[in-house]
Amino acid sequence: MPAPSIDFLRAAAAQQGVFIEDEDLPGVLAFLEVVLPRLAELERRLPPETPA
């Protein structure tokens, strides 16, 4: 799963009423680039009958 773009992160935060400083977004993106692939791998390892 690819990490979202900085523009997407900015828009998603604004939709939730959170306004992030532009200089913070690269840090959020770097975090997601590490975490999202690991979460996707864990999800692939779960048996199909595991409830979501």
C-alpha cells in the first residue's frame, strides 16, 4: 500500500478539523511510509476468517 501524498494528508486533516503545519507533513508521511507496509503485511498473514 503506497503512502498518501502530502496534499492528501493536508486535505484529510482539514476534513477532520485538524490543521497541520506544512513542515510537519513530511514527518507524518515518513511515518506512514514505514507503518503502512508493515500493517499490510500483517493483514496478509491473518486467516481470511478473522473478523475485521
